[in-house]
Amino acid sequence: MYTTEVNPQVNRRMSVRLLFRRFLFLIAALIVAMTFTACPGTDENGDDQNGNGGGVAGKRIKTILQTTGPMDAWHRLEWSYNSDGTIKRHDWYDESSKLIMYATFISNTDGTTAKEEGYYPDNSRAHLYEYSYDSNKKPKQAKYTYYHNGVSYLTQNVEYTFQNGRKTREVLTSGDQTNDYVYNYDSQGRRTSVTHTFTSSGFKGSRQIVRTYNTDGTLQKVTYPLSFSDNTTITRSFTWEDGKKTVNEDDFLLW
């Protein structure tokens, strides 16, 4: 904070000059403040505050809540973090707030996520996600393995495509099944929609996932059809909290 002290013995002319200088300084400060408010800033991931890749400085996901559609799976997903900003845990709850699954995270020394290990409430393994990264700390490839009664039953290989720091495509393959996600952005760099195409044994289906945002640039909700043949709308709403983060949510969110 800058302050200016004026000697009481200074003549009126000098006082007027100092007041005028103060006025000019105030105007300049206001212009700078307006400029920084109007222009996108960057967070610790190098993503702008308007959602270029999902990053909003100082904000991180707290809860994802399903508000419309069938409630036969998880209803609420809670995120928690370590003191250094890395993800600590995910907890999935059903509509009665009963824990149905949880996941713990192992991070690399640079803050990126190395592994996500999912478990059912009886501590039996549910899934294992393993990630590798490019030189810009963006996910390059991943391997998803799913388990039931301690035995793996499905493995998906994941390939990511990034352009200018934004994820533009994510492809998950398993046998003859392919889930292809193509990401669309607006002029402010915010992800606005996702085209999800599924192909398997001659079948091909496609659906659109649509995003809306809060006034501060954080993601408000995503909506999409329940399936390729059922247009029942699924809505997932997001709540955010202040805090440090080392992971850009949109590097990993399929929506």
C-alpha cells in the first residue's frame, strides 16, 4: 500500500499538486485492476481462469452431485485433498448417503496423479487407474483395470490428445469396444460440449454432453442422455471450494 504524507506548512499550491498526483495514481490503479479483472489469469496448472482446460485459480472441486435421472448408481462424489494440493481421496455415496466405493490417490513428485486405487466398503479392490504423462505434465496414456470379488474383469487402454493445454480428445478401448470423446471449446477457452461416440461389433451410437458455468468461471453442471437409446436426462452439479490444487480436473473428467 502506498501512502503520501503532506507537511501542514506546505503552501496551498503544492497541496493541490499532490492531490492531483494522488488522483492520477488512483485512476492508474483502477485501470490496472480492471485490466486484470477482465483478462484471464492463470492457475498453478497454467490454465486460465475462464476454464481453459478447466482450471480456475484458487478453486477446486468439492462435490459432484447427481440431481436428475435414475439414482441406481452413485448419487454424490466427494473430493478431498492433501495439504500440498494433490488429490487425497474420492468417496462415492448412494442416495441415502451410504458409502458404496472410495478411492485413494498416489501422486508423483511433480504433483501429477500416478495411480487411483478404488475399493468397495469391504476394502476389496474396485478399480486401478494408472497414468503416464508428457513433458508438459499432461496425461498421455492410462490403463484402467476393473475388479469384482478381487478378480479383474475389464481393462481399458486410454489415449489422450491435447492442443494448447486443452484436452481435445480421449479414447478408451477394450477389445472391440471403443469410447471416443471429442471436446469442444468456446472463444473464452471453456469446454462447452463433448461428443461421445461408442462403437462395438457393428453398433455405433453417439450422444452430446453439455456444460454450463457459474459466473466465476467454475463448472456448474453437465447434462447428457442416460444412454444412446434413452434420452432421460442425467444432470451432475458441481460445488467448489477455495484451496490449492496440483491437478487440472478437466485433464481427467470425461464430461
